[in-house]
Amino acid sequence: MSKTVTPWLDNLLQEIEGVEIRRKDSRRVRIDIAADSLPTLLELLRGRAGYVHLSAITCVDWIDESQFELVYQLWSYESQSLVSAHIRIAREPGVYVSVFDLYQPAAFFERDIHEMFGVYFEGSPDMSKFILTEWNGPPPMRKEFDAEAWVNETFEWKEYQPDWLKEITEQGGGIVKTPEEARQKKP
Amino acid sequence: MKEIDIPIETSAAKRRTNPLARVFDELVRFCRSRSMFMLHYCTGCGAIELPPAMTSRFDMERLGIQPMVTPRQADILLITGYVSIKTLKRVILTYEQMGSPKYVIGICSCTVNGGMYWQSYATAKQLDQYLPVDLYIAGCMPRPEAVLEGMRKLMDRIRSGEADGWEDYYRRYDWYLGNQQHLFGDDWQTPADVIGEASHYDLAGPGTEGEHTRLLQQCQKPLEPQQTFFQIGGSLEKKGESHE
Ligand code: SF4
């Protein structure tokens, strides 16, 4: 089996308009594509090029551009190569179509992204809570969710220099560097 | 079910008359400290230092410490690392199932003050707000030597009677419950009747009941088995049929 991405993949990709193909190395291809064309691309890759394995769907929150980026990682056992298909969707309302009918594992990835980013996938079999079953706040991976502020509001902190520590410090133990010192940036 | 009325003799009713009681107490404490069964609830990465501490290299068993499989038979609850809020619920359930006297050890910096997950929305920060921690072993992660050192410290404290976190849980149950409710919501409840247990052990104090336990009693409802459904396969089945 050839270790390079085969030429017929290139021919195949020419059938779709508006794609930008970047070859990362001999076994990795990055494809940027318009959101509308992604299902077509996946269908072609799966049906004609042997990319039968959807390893993951990942999401990136580009809050400044008001967009979500969805990355579909596809693996071909035949050509031993990875294609990552990148699309951008509008952050509001954050809705996209499910690819469950093409790749069934997508159900889990989409459910996870829905939970973490609040992106809704139309046609996905189950959009209920997945891992954060006991979380009632906003989707925590969205960039506007300030985890640090939430933590400071919810939890209290232990004192860093309690009295009992002084004894230990006298014996040569204790805290070497306080968190404040540790967080200071080096000049 | 018919209720059977069994008279319970509380320790307040039977005053101690035996002059040897103190000696006997000491013997009991000595025995307790030399035979500790621990339930290691491996919540975080710190658990990785336990296998070497337990097996032949450092061999905890020579100190009388052994792993135990069920909470009902265990004396020590070992929390090894960060506890996510979801896990914390399970940890509390586990803790309340253990028979007294019971001890909690928090291994790893994450249990002390959040550790390197201090700004994470998913983990609880100070374990001792939710459970009475008898001993912390700090470090990220503590080496087996430190774990053993901690265990020996706990043995000393049990022998001297200082390790009384479990009593504190009964005495200040309202405070612990309040912190738990703050995190899990007002309808948080466990199957254990902690207040009943507190009066059984004769440890019910002014802090046992309060506003939080009243809230608990308001929200309490009979427990039902929890059911989880995964409906991913539904449409798969249909497809399979059509192929036939
Ligand atoms: S203190 Fe370090 S080793 Fe322990 S649970 Fe936290 S991150 Fe993991």
C-alpha cells in the first residue's frame, strides 16, 4: 500500500468547488471548505476514497471572528492517511447539520460538542447531556465563559500562610514559593 | 414492613464503671491503628503512586495497611487527587456508607486547594469542606515514601485519639451539608441518615442540625433506582433490519 496520499484523492477534490487544500506532509491533508459543501465532501471521501473512519470532530471557538470552527478528522486504512476537513460556522445561532447518517460515531462527538460549546447539530440522534450531567451553567468551553471568575465565586481558598505552617517553616519545611511569586512573570 | 421496636442503649445511659476502661480504650486504639483497611477511591492522577506503595517495593502491608474492596469494610477512605464535582457526590456517598470509626486521607495538592486545577470549573477545591479530612499528603504527586510517612502519621494520630474527623462530621454535619448543598443544589440528599447516626453514637451536638438539615428534610424524597438510557443504537437497528 502506498504511503503517499494517492493522486485520485487530488482528482476527487477537484470535483468540489471552493476548497483550499494544504498538504501538511505525505500522509496529512488539510482541507478548508465552505460549511455547505462539507457533507458532499465527506460523502465523496467515504464513498470513493476509503476514508471510512471518523476519528474525531473537534470544535474551536473563534470568539473575535464570531465563528466556530469544526474540524472533521478522517482516516483511511487503505492509504494510511489523515484528512482534516475544516469548516467555519457562525457563532450565532451556532447550528450545523449532523453527519450521523454518514458516520455513526459522529453522534457522540456531536453530543459532546453540543454540551461543551452549545453548537446544535440538526439531525443528530441525541442532543441530551452527555458527560456534564450535573452541570447547569453555560457550555463551559465557550470563550465567554470565565472559568476563573466562576471558580472564585463558587469556592473559597485555603490560607497559604496558616499559623500551624510556621512551626513547619521553622523546621526547614513549608512553602518555598508562594503562588503569587510563582505567577509573577519573569522579566 | 412491620416496625420492630428494639430498645437501644445509648452510651449516655450506660455510664462507665469499669476502672480498666481507659486501659481498654488504649488497647482498642492501638489495635485500630495497626489494622487499617483502606478504600482507595482513585479520583485523580495521584493514584499512580499507590501501586508501588502497596506492592513489594515499599510494602504497606507490613504496617498493617491493606486495600479493601467495599466501603462497608473499610476504615480509611483514600482520595487520591482532584475530585470533580460529579465524583465528589460519589465520594460522599461512599464515605457515608463506611462504618465508624473512619478516616479520610487527601493525597495530592489538588485535594488541598485545587492544585493545578485551581481555575477549573469541574473540580472541587478543598476536600475538607465536604468531608472531614484527617490527613493531607501534599505533593504533585507525593512519592510512595511520603504516602507511607503520612500513613504512619495517621497511625500515631489514631493511637493518640487525635484522628477524630468522623466525630466532627457528626458534630458539625450542618456545616458540611451546607457546603455540599452550595455545590450540588438544594435537593442534594444521600441515603444515609446522618443525624440518626449522630444520636446513635451520642455525638449529636448543636452543629448537627441547623438550617441546612432542615432544607434537606424538606427536599427529601424516597430514593428510586437511577436509570440511564443511551439511545444511540435506535436508528441502527432499523437499518440492520432493512439489510436482511
Ligand atoms: S496534585 Fe498533581 S498528581 Fe495529584 S491529582 Fe493533582 S495534578 Fe494529579
